[in-house]
Amino acid sequence: MARRPKAETQKMFGAAAVLIRNTTWKCGRIERLVIEYLQSHLRRNGQRWSRIKDMIQHFRLEGKQKSEFFDALKRLERRRIIRIEVSESDSPSNLL
């Protein structure tokens, strides 16, 4: 596995993950955790999105786990289950 550039990692910390499809079909363990987190976030707060930084803190990820988490996010985005939105503001307005 190649090492991810620091700029890309920092950009991911400021991004938000938006739930598009509510499915876990053919998803791995980490992908299921991300989707379940976004589903519970939708039920509690009424928002389909959550900051990636908040998810990393919730799952207490460090080192290799964090890298696997980023890979899982990329796979979910490629399968169009989530969308990763990079925004400068704290609450993205176009995510609803």
C-alpha cells in the first residue's frame, strides 16, 4: 500500500461524508461501520452528512487503521454510496 501525501490527508480531515444510498450490500467491516455511523447520525441529528474528523475521533483510529479507514471511504465513494465533500465552511450548505 502506497503512502498517502500529507496534503491529501489534511484535505480529508476537513471534508464531510454525505450518505447517498442506504445500503451495505457487498461492503466490508469498515465500510459497514461508516454507513451505520452516518445512518445513526441521520436519525439523531437529521443530517445526512458528518465530518470525517468526527468519525475518526468516534472510532478512535490511529496509524494503519486510519489508512484503512481512508481507503474504505474511497471505495464507498467509488461505489456511489457516499460522497466526500471538501468545504471551507464548518457546515456545508450544499450537502442537504
